[in-house]
Amino acid sequence: MTINDVLVEDEPAVLILEALLGLQVKDEADGMSSLSGKIGGDSGAALLHALGRITAKLRADDMRSFLPGAAPNRRTEEQREADAFFILADRVDEALTEWRTRHTN
């Protein structure tokens, strides 16, 4: 297995990482931060596809939270997308760290 075979949400982790590294953080006046940048090609597609999959899973979880006996999750779409972004970044980090640990010993 090569590093190119490491997948996160069925997308190559190295391509997602490449797209993430192309983003720039901008601190806003209200204390928040935003990300901006131009992504394209295979890395941009991998990032968008993986984010879409995680966002869809979170949306489904949120909908199920309104079933009887569950605690309703009332996060906004913006909050859900931010959650998906951080989940994806964590998963990429974990997957590539695990691969590196196994292949550098």
C-alpha cells in the first residue's frame, strides 16, 4: 500500500490534504476566522466530494435527532458545514499519521 492508496470518505487523503493546504485563514473583525483560496483539479474535487459525503451524513443524523426520544440537534446549515470541514481535516490527519507510523518503522 502506498500513501496514494490511503482513502478518506472514498477519496485519496493526499489529494484532500493538498486542497486543504491551499486554503488561507483570514481573521475577521468579529473574532471569527474564514478560509479562502482557489482549489481545482483532482484535489479540489476530492475535497468537495469528501465534504459532501460528511455533510450529508451529518444532515441525516440531525434529521434523526428529531425522532421521538432523541435530543433534537438544531445546528444551522453553516454550522453543519463547518463541523463537516473539521471532521474531514481530523480524518485526513488520522489516516495519514497512521499510514506514516506503519511505514516508517
